[in-house]
Amino acid sequence: MDKPSLYSFTLSGLQSYFVENGLPKFAASQVYNWLYHNWNFDIESWSNVSKKVKAHILEEMDTELPKVVWHGLSKDGTRKFLVGMKDAQTVETVAIPAQSRLTLCLSSQVGCAIGCTFCHTGTMGLKRHLKAEEVVGQFVAVTKWLKENVDEDSRLTNIVYMGQGEPLHNYENVKTATQVFMEEKGIGLGQRRITLSTSGLVPQIEKLWDFPPVNIAISLHASHDEIRTELMPINKAFDLTRLFEAIKKIPLKANRRITYEYILIDEFNDRQEDLDGLIDLLDKRESKVNIIPFNEYPDSKFKRPSNNKIRWFMESLNREGITCTVRTTKGDDILAACGQLKSMEDKLNLWS
């Protein structure tokens, strides 16, 4: 029987686990503080944790973290990490710097089953879901690497579930990981610092009332069914009508909006009729469009639009009262930009 991972537990879950194993409930808060606040992984050095608790963790729990197998640094400061799991499967995760934050783009699956035609990850197919401890482990392993190799004061401030995989396809594990990230006695990320992105998995969107109240982003990418189906096969099962019926059920807090991600592709979904369709689809009060100029990758059949076309598309939406921004492309020189992630089998020889 596999040992339970120390990184698989929410705080309340760890409290229950300790009580069930004859250990004090309060020890869970102490463990969380050492792991996620002090970033201290030397269990023997935890000065205020009893010998009994430490012995149980070391003997009865799995304390192994995913490993940073490879790291690449972009000219713009973006860092891409190839992170290895115990079964030798790998995912990519990306640390993206900005003026006042350092955002980690997390993966939720090894590969992806959705098969979006514009996405490099989609060429992998789905190999498996990540466990909750592997999602949390990406965050912890990258934080540990940054503190040891860049700056001991390094701190990841935001999370976006926009790496490999469809987060809502792996609903329960992603939900548990998000609860760990938000726990005030641990990592303590606020609701507005976590963004969950989905390709439009309608049955799971309808369950979001049960998910921690984080930012929601919908991968829209087209305003007409025939174009969206060509980009995203999931649209055959959950077309725009069904998708927007589900979106209306998402519980939004006051002054919160849903972000619609729109990959802008040259001479494909950047026409006047695409603009008109977006204007008809979106609720101006509750919507924000984030244009993502297509990031080209090897063997891709699509192209990036001109800067003039990108600007025209954004300004046209803004004039219609729909808040619209353009995502700055970062890390494209190391294939770390949106849509470019794919586990690099040629780097596995670095993993010893």
C-alpha cells in the first residue's frame, strides 16, 4: 500500500489524519507552517514539532517532492521548468515575472485529452491526471529551486492553471491543490491571485459552486461554432449555446468578471464577423477579453497576426464597451509561452 503524501493534504485533512493516527490535531498547523511558510523541508529540524509526529511523518508518509529535471531561462526573465514525477512522467511549469508579481503557470495533467489544434500540449494526448500532491509539488519544487538558485527571498505570488492539461478534467485533485494554496496558515494565496482556466468542460463548469472562489478564465477562441470546433474538438460536445448556459450559473462575487481567452490567429478568427460575434455573445458588465496572439511552435499550421491586426481587434472591442487587453508574449524563445508547453522527452536523459 502506498504511503500518503505529505503534500496531498489540506490543513483540515491533515488534522483529521493526525487524529486518526493518535497524533495531536494542532500539529497539522505546525507542519503547514514549516513547509509552506518557512519553506523548511528538513523535518528533523522542526523545533516545535514532537518527536512522535516527526517519526510518523518520516516513517509512514511520503515526503518526496517532484524533481526539477531541467530549467530554461528566457531573455525576458521567464523560467521554464521540466518537473519529473516518481513514475518518470514529466510536465512543464513556467514562472513568469512581472513588475509586482511572480506567476506560476501550473500543469494539471501529463498531456491533455482536449486536443485543441492550436496547442502544442494537445499533440501529446492524455497520459494521466496529476495527483493533488503533484500539483502542489510543482509549486513547492519551483519555490525551493528559486530560493536555492536565484534568491532566498524568492516568492511566487500568483497561480494560473494554464499549463499542460484541462484543470476541470482533473477536478478533485485541482480542487484539493487550490485549497492547499489558499490556506492562510500555509501558502496563503488570496482568491484573486489564482486563476482557473478551462476549455469549456460544461458538466464541470456546472460544479464550480463547489470550487474555491478563484478567478475563472474560459478558453473561448472563437465566436462561431464551426470555427471553434475546428480549433477545439470539445465544441462538438459542448457548443457555444451549452457553454454560455453553463457560464451563467458560475457564482460570481460582486465586481468580479469572467475572463475570456481568445487566441488570435492570422486570417482565421480575426475578422469583422468574429468581432461581431463576440459582441453578441458577451455580457459587457461581467466579461473581460484577453487576446493572446498565437504563439507559433514547430510544425504548427497557424500563424501570428500582425501587430496592427492585434491592435485593431482590441480597440474595436473596447469601443463596444467590452474590456479587452492583449497578453504580453513571454518566454517564446524557450517555447514557454501560452500554447507552447509539451513535456520534452529529449531532456529525460538529464534525470538521474
